[in-house]
Amino acid sequence: MIPPGVSDLGRARSVGENFVAGHRAAVDAIRSAASGVPVGLTLSMQEWTPVGDTAEDVAAAQDKIDRSRAVMDDMFLQATGSDDFIGVPDLLPRPMGQRWDGRRRGRRWSA
């Protein structure tokens, strides 16, 4: 939602808030123009799996997952409160932990 290579949490939240406002406005416009037409949002979500060598590593990975989901998933799910549907494609699990942060392309996680 922000340009590739840009890591700015504030900017990501601002973009997300604008996306949500646009979605809500679109839902209202569609419902007023075409009553009874199902309206919803399709989200590209990821299953995140915490990984690590120790319980502390796994807990830290879970914390990172929770913070990531707040920006990447939760704000959009909350925006669908009165929608008729939520579309979510079936995606593969994504490990997250000390040895894999989900951004390092070409590096493999190992158990």
C-alpha cells in the first residue's frame, strides 16, 4: 500500500485509514445506487506462524506477528463490519521469527 522499499509505520497507517474511508464511502454509494447488491471486501491475508529456537524466540515472533496483523489485517477487517461478505484467498503459511522475518528473499527458514 506504500511504495516498495518504504518502511514507515505512520505512513502505512495513514494509507490504511484512507483505504478504509474509501471502502466505507464506496459501500454507501453502491448500496444507495443498487439496493440489495452484496457489497464486501477481498483481503489478501497471510497465515503467520511463529518460529524460534527457544520459548522466548517464539514469544517474540508472536509479538511481531500481532503488531504486523494490527496494521496489515485488523484495521481492514474492522472496516468490513456492515459488509455482506469478506473474501480471503487461501494462502500458504508464512513463518516469522528470529531466523526469518518474512522480508529476506532467497533465505530459507529451517526448523
